[in-house]
Amino acid sequence: MCGLAAPQLLLQDNQRLALSVNSRKSRPPFFALPAVLSYTTVACIKSLKEDALVSNVSTATLQQNQELDKDQLEQLAILESFLTTVHHFFGNFDELFRQVDDPRVPELVIYPLKSLAFAGVLMYLCRLGARRQVAHMFRNNGPSEAKFQTMFGTDTCPHGDTLNEAFRRLDPDQVQAVVTNMVRTLIRKKVLYRYRLLDHYFVIAIDGTGRLTFPERHCPHCMTVTHNGQTTYYHPVLEAKLVLPNGFAFSILTEFIENPGEHPTKQDCELKAFYRLAERLKAEFPRLPICLSLDSLFAGGPTMSICEKYNWKFMIVHKGGDIPFVHKEFEALLPLTPENHLTFFTGPQGKTHQEYRWINKISYVDSEKQKHTIAVLECVESTADSDGQCQTTRFKWITNFNIKTKHVIALANEGGRIRWKIENEGFNVQKNGGFDLEHAYTTHPIASKIFYLLLQIAHLIAQLVERGSLFRQAFPTGVGAAKNIAFRLLEAWRNLRVSANQIQHMLDARLQIRFAPS
């Protein structure tokens, strides 16, 4: 443990703590710590020594604690990466959740709302997997309770049931605004500018996924599906995620797909949710240059009309049967435009062969008699499998970009194929990477939305930490799977004692955080 508030007690608990107060001559230089430590970590360790000097600990006892051991250094580094990254980009949690109204009676409140929200986010960051684990891991644990006391002025961490009771009274739209504003902050600070498509457009992938499934009706808003006489009740969502070529997939807006009542004449669906989501997205980012990356479900006139109305670009997966007229036009015009062709070799040793073909200015009239001018881009990719056999995959998109040779590869890979990041870096990580998206953290319909949105906040923070320079400098060889980062953060939160002075060192650090390119 790396102690703080009471160094005397700390030294009794852990004789490995580094609090060297030897004379300047016998003490090793402060800068002789391992090179992987950042400036802020070094400042925190210096704070430990300063705290010890004002305590009543004897010099003989301190001489037994010459250095922090490897585990303590790593715990300090991961804690710094987490707290410093969040504060660097978004300020403290009080500022982050300031716009969320707390409907509780102030005189009866023990835990401020910011502490409840932080506990929920920390639950996901540490991959606890269940609400009850909050009590098991964070309560009745000295270092954990000390951190909550320092950061929020509470005697201990709130219980998971306390989170549930409070969240059921919150307004999901206000918590959604927190998620959206975090992404807006990254955009306004130009953190993500280098990852824009064609140095101008932010690519937003929109897709749906399952969230909760129940064998019995969960609430009046449940969606239903019946198969072989068995009815399943479920709650899907439609997500708009900002997807970037370096691997980031940040939730920017969530549209919950749900029925208006128990016996609707027509169920809600992804297309209906898309129309609502598009309107909200335009309201939130009226001037942001956006390119939507969509799957074939959205290949149709209504989607094109919305993008034209809002001055958005789009890349929509196109299959032959989606819009037969466009498919026939593309195939008929290809022989007449041999110049619209590009060959590209990529992958390890250039063994992946890509053939690009495209047609601009195809006129299409949809079922609503609306006329659209679109382009079609095709990529045929060939690569050898482990047995040496050639595997060919065909990709095709409808777009309102005017395709030029110099932009073809970027449009295909960073505009069209990047849509898969919402599935891989987005939904798959949240479902199978320890966040347990499909776990029912509560049965209350409002609290369920709050927990889902806190998961999106936690996932955004986890990505910033994992790819940020603070973490990469502290762990230059990595820590293996992303779950190991969560484990180390949990270990640091439960075992490492840090004082208010040390935490303030982390929060006050003036530094630059750079992200790994891929």
C-alpha cells in the first residue's frame, strides 16, 4: 500500500512503502526512479516523502522503506493514468455531472450525486460485472474509502443498491447530455482532428444492438419477438458512435428502441429510431462536418433525403438487392469508364490486393419520387489464407461524395469499412470485454438507461487511458489484454493509499496526452 492520510498507520500496515528521509548525502537522487514513471507520478512519490517528514514516524522506521516496490509503482502509474486523463480532458466529476438534476431531498442525502455517478463509472472501468460487486470491492476497504472521502467528502463508497435507488429518479436525457458533451469537448479541443476523413469529416457509424433480454415482460415498453411459440422480451438500442481510424469508438448519442405501450399497433424499429436519432444529432452538432457510415438496412431514399437536408455525407453498404436500379446502372456504366479504376497493394508484405472501381453521378428516384444524385464505390479485395488459397471479398457502398482517384482508398477504408469499428471496438468490447453490456444491472426501466449511459462514459474513458501516452509510457510493453488494465486499476483502487495532496498533484499536472496512432 502507498499511504497517505496517516503515514504512521501506513507503515505499520506495509513495510514496503518508499518514504526515504535519509540525509541528502545518503539518499539516492530523486530522479533516479525507473524511467517509466511520468512527471506526475514522480511528484506523487515526492509528496509521500513530504507527508512523512511532517509525521511522527521515526527515522529508523523510515530507513526500512527505501523504495517503492514494482507493484506499488505500477499501481501508482495506473491510478495516475486514470485520474489525470479524466481531469485533463473533462475536469473533475463534479463539473462533469453538474447539469444532472438531483431530485432527492437534500437533507436526506448522504452521497452526493457525483459520487454515485463516479461509483457507477468505476464499476464498469474495473469490470466488476454486477451492481452488488460495488459493495464487495469498494466498501469496508480502507484505501478505497479514503479515496472516496478525499474526492467526494463521503465516509465510504455508496452501496450498489443506493446507486439503483438514485438512478431510477434521474432524467436519462440529462445523463445522455454528459456523454454527448464529453465527445463534444474532445472535438472542440481538437484532440480528434488528425483522425478526420479527408481532413474534414467526422465519421459517425450508426447501428443497433441488443441490450437486455427477458423471458417475461420486463416493462410496458418491451419489444417482443416470438419464435416457435416462445415469446422473448428485449430492449435494443440504436447507437451513434464516433469511429476513428486509430481504433476509437465513442458513443455520441443513444436512441432507446422501445414500444410506447404494452399493446402497440406497430412496434418500434431501427429505422424509426434512426429518424429520431438523426434529428437529435443535427440539433446537438448543427455545424459539425459529418459523414454517416451505415449498413445496408439504411440504403434507401429516406436516409439519403435526411443526409441531403442536414448537409451530411454518407457511406452506405450496398447489396445488389437493396436498390436494384442502382446496381444495374453501376454494372452497365463500368465498361464505359475504364479510367475509374485503381489497384492497390496493402497488408503485410503487400500481399493484400485491392481493386477499386467507381461510378459518379448516378440519378436515382426513390419511392417518394425524390431525386438523388449518388455514386457507387466497389472494392474487391483478394488475399491468401493460411493454406495459400486465394480469398476474395467484395465491398460496395452508395455515397454522395464525388469520388476522385486520390480519395478512393480513404473513402473506402476510413469511410466505408470503418463502420465495423462500431461492431468490434464498440458493441463487441462492451459485451465480451468485461463491461457486460447485456447484464441486467437493474430491472427498473429508468435506472437501466442510466447504467447503460454510465457504461458509455466508462468505455470512453477506458479508451482514452489505454491509448494515451501516460499509460503507454508507464507500461511500454503493455499489460496484455484490456481486461488487465481494469484489473490493475481495481488493484490500485483497493490497495494503494494516496493522500489528498497526492491526488491533487495528479489533478494539477500540466501535460500533454498523445494517443497511439493505431
